[in-house]
Amino acid sequence: MTKTPVRTFMAAGLFMAGCFLNPNQGLGQDNRQELMRQGVKIFDQSPRARVSAVKTAQKTTFDFGDGIGPVPAHRHSNGGGWVANTAQVDATAYFSPNAKVYGNARVSDNARVSDNARVSGTARVSGRARVSGDALVLGNDWVSGDAVITKNVTSYIDR
């Protein structure tokens, strides 16, 4: 997992590194240099530059081991599994901490993906379906209803 700070700055005033810059005063050369040294982009909107900070955001990436390398991803709110930002997992689905969904896959309804299970490609897991163990659901496969995919099973359908 890699975290890269992203900063956005637009208009009005800035609190950073213990000093507040009043937007009604110009940015002194020392302040301007210090901000630029910290990676702040300054937009001059008038002879008196005005700057405002939006809280530093984090861009989190994760390597799903599919040969693509780290991609933007996040932890699922119901269980903590890894979800690529290109995939979708409903809040009602359970996704355990070691489970992974990536590509354009979707996990919906009350489905459960647990253990080291992975869902990828354009695969769909829905209903009350369970995918667990080291199972892999990929391609265009759909697992739904009360289906159970477990252990070392690889489920793949090329439609």
C-alpha cells in the first residue's frame, strides 16, 4: 500500500506549518518560498496572491497481484477487504480484510466474500452468494442466489 499526499489550493487564506496567511495581505516572498518548498501550488489571482488550503487528501493504492501494479483502491466499510476504485462493492455486502475485488467486478446485495477470495474482471457476485477460502471468481462469471464457491476453486466463464 502506497499513500501519496494530494493538495488542492484555491482562494481565501491558509493555515499551514503553524502560520496563518491573511488573504487580505499579499504573500511575502519568504512565505511564498516556504509554501512552494512544501509542495503548495500558488495561484496568483491579482497583484496580491490569495491562497486557501483544502485539507490534505490521501490517494491510496494497492497491488492486487494481477500484473498491473498498484492501482487506486480503498478498504470496504463492511469488513475491510480491498476494493479497486474501478470495482463496486455494495455497503450491504460483507468483504473480509484479506478479500479482494478489482477490475470492473461487482459484489452486491448480501453477498459475502471472505478469507483470501478474489473477484475480478467483470465478474458479479450477488444475492446471498458466498465466495471464500482461496476461491477466484473472474472473467464474466456470475455467482448469485445461494451459491457457494470455496476452497481453491477458480470460477471462470468467457461470455
